[in-house]
Amino acid sequence: MPFLADDAATARLGAALADALRPGDLVVLEGDLGAGKTALARAIIRTLMGDERMDVPSPSFALVQPYEGQGISVLHADLYRLADASEVGELGLFDNPRAIVLVEWAERAPDLEAEAGLRVTLSVQQGGQGRQAEIVFRDGRPFSFS
């Protein structure tokens, strides 16, 4: 379980995860409020789009932010504001079967959460210094990060 001492370490993990992702992957990012889910998603998206300085806003209000570039489609979703899991179908997350889909607060839609090929769980350490990251590829895909 990698320890991420700061935002730079979180960005390095995001870049490493981006390199391991494949078209059609569904990724759930779990953790309490402020655990770093959006920071990690931002790093993944910037790496996939090939633009370290790309503006990647939180999808908290839009619910879904789409990105296209480098021949890749990415959807970044935040389900925190969903009233009911049935609303997930209206978001268009699976309209493009080759899109990489990153989902924060997937526990709001348990069926979606169960389908994820990658689960990243972030937890803030006591005292607020750094985070732990638990990374599970359900297909047994090799992944290492140091």
C-alpha cells in the first residue's frame, strides 16, 4: 500500500496509474471527503491527455467532465450529489465503450462500483500528513509504484 507524502506523490501515482489504464477501464476512486480523489483523478487525466498544466476541474457540480485527446476519451464523474443510483444511467458514462471512466463516490451506485476493474482507496493519515493508497486491479493486472 503506497504512502503518498504530498500532492507531488499523489500526482506521480496518478501518472503511473494512467500508464496502466486501457480503453474501456472503469476506475472507482474511494475515500473520505478531502482524501485526494480529485487530485488523483486530475493527475491521471493530465497524463492521459499529455498536458501537465491542463485545467481539470472537479466534476462535483457538472457530475461528469469529458476529456478528449491523444486518441483517448476520458470521463470523470462525481456521484456525490446523486439522489438515487438509478440516475447513473442518465450520465452517459458508458456511451463510448472505449472511454476510460473515473468515478468518485461510486458507493452511491453499488452496481457501478461492483463493475469497476480498478479500485483506488485513499485514506488520510492521522494528523493529516500524507495519504495511504490501496490499489486493486480486479483483472490481476500487474502494477507497481514506488
